[in-house]
Amino acid sequence: MSEKSSKEKAQKKSWFKGLKAEFKKIIWPDKKSLAKETTAVVTVSVFLAVLISVIDVIVKYGIDLLVK
């Protein structure tokens, strides 16, 4: 039982070492590029929300027109 426990601990330590190594590879964006990317994501999200709403209203109007 103690062999299994020590083996699990070694695997956990190895996993955390791997995780730490992967985090060191990350290239974090600077504030300027982060602001640009955030603006782009928000703009596209708002545009798609408006587009989906307009399509929804048109489809609803069309269905109401057919049903009545």
C-alpha cells in the first residue's frame, strides 16, 4: 500500500512540474493588444446579438403573418 501511495505522490509532483513548465511557455499579451482584442470580441458579440435579434423578429413576424 505504501508503494502505491508514494507512486501517486510522485505522479502528482510530476504533473505539477509539467503544469508549471507549460505555464512558463505562455506568452501573455500586453495591455494594448489585450484592449484591442477585448474590444474586437465585445464588438463582434454585440453585432451578432443584434443580427440574431433582427432575424428573430423577422421570423416571428413571418410566422404570425402565416398563422393569422
